[in-house]
Amino acid sequence: MKKFVLHCIIGLIIVFILDFGIGKGLEYFYFKQTSGFQHRTTYSIEHTNEDILVFGSSRANHHYKTDVFEKKLNSTFYNTGRDGNFIFYQTAILRSVLKRYKPKLILYDFAGKFSYDEGDYDRLSSLLPYYKHHPEIRNIVDLRSPYEPFKNVSGIYPYNSTIGNIVIGNVNIEGMRTKANKGYVPLFGEWKDPIALHDTVKPYEADENKITVFKEFLDLCKQNKIPMIVVVSPIFYNYESDYSIALCKKLCDEEKVPFFDFTRNTDFLKAPYLFDDISHLNDDGATLFSDKVVDLVKGKLKNQ
């Protein structure tokens, strides 16, 4: 029995040492990346100092063109958008930003929905590498499961789904890295099909976590006296109604946050050549859209 206990203890010590050593190696190479979406998340959380920040998912990532904002507003600009990451991610990023400085303007590109979706909780894994050193985001990441504080004791756990991307982010092979301009990632496809009717998004029971975290984002901007604009960027389909957009507008109206919906803008609905797919603008579309948002920004700043 004593031998069995001794072997168990030795086994646990070996596992701990391996977990610690491998985890440290993964952490080193994760934060050594100089490009790619993981690097852009690190920059967003730890290094941004730009005047204007954009928050959102892939539609933010591909729709807000850096050069347009910097040239026309004579301000520095960074796009913190990340594909597939929505309300939880965006508020976590803002918390970390505000620990360091206050941007002069925040643009929030709304996409997604306020209904419960297990996938939105699973995607909080994109924030696991920052859990240890950024306590301000932990209670958002903990929404993923009640066991996150225990799982994150492991050195390997925060990186166990990132290894392939860590490799790509550390090699300098042409074509393997996504090229980005201060967070903006251009798309160059051209949509060819005619416009279609999209399913109506009917009223649903809202996920209270999402409502709370979205309202926190609005409140943080208000508390820190940061001008903010919420935008729903263009799409290439028609729809009768969208409860998610309507609910977002209602929440913004309650907090007196300017809200602009471009999903019915005919400059885009009549121009399939401005889209890469039905949900994302291509680079030409992003240029036109960014010009229109700049006009909104000028109006907002003029009234401050």
C-alpha cells in the first residue's frame, strides 16, 4: 500500500512538472507571435494606445478600414474585431483596455444575437491564455463553466486548442499568415448571386448574461466619458424583421447611445460587387462603409 501511494505521489509530481514545463513553453511561443488573430487579441488586451478602437466580430474585423479612419479623422486607429467572438469577448477586451488608458472614441459593431447559444460560451476559450495575468476578465471567462478557475491552474489547459495557430504565428512563411492593417483584415471576393430573403429573427427569450455584459460595455464607456457609437454594418440580404437588432437598439436607446443600422442601406443592397459574401463586405465595400462611418463620427464629435 505504501508503495502504491508513493508511486501515485511520484506520478502526480511528474505530471505537474510536465504540465508546468510544457505550459511555459506554449505560453512563451503564444505571446511571441507577431501576426495572426491571436497576436491581434494580445495587442488589443495589452498594447493598444490608439485614439479610436473598433470592437466586434468578423464584421468589425473586415468592415472598418484603418487607412480611411486615420486619414480622414487625423487620429490613430485599431480594429480589435475577432471572427466568431461576440458580446462576452468584446466586453472583456474593453475591461483590459480601460486598465491602461481611455480611447477618445469607441465604435461597436453589433452582430450576433442575445439568445442563449452554447457556442458563444465555448468561444470564450479565445481568452484563456490571458486568464492568469488579467484578473479583470476572469468572471467573464468563468461563464464558460464553473470549473474554469480549477482548470486554469494547469499550464497546458489555456493553450490546448491553440497549438496549430501558435506554430503558424511563429513561422515566417509567405501565405501562412493573414495580413492585417492595424487589425483590419481585407477581403477581396466579389458576390455574384442576386439578393435573397433571409429568415426573420422572431422575438426570443434573451440570455441575461449577454444582456448584462452588453449593458456593462455601454456603462463602461459612459463612466469613463468615452464617446461611443453602435453600428450594425451592411449585409447583402433582405429580411422582414430582426429581433436581435431591435433589442440592441432598445438597449442603446435606454442608455442614450447613438445607434445606426446599415442593414437596409440601399447603397449596399443594390451593390453585390461590394461584398465578399452575404454577411461581409470586400475591401471596396469596406472603403465605402468606412467613409460613411467617418461622417457619423464627425457628427458625434462635433456635438460633444
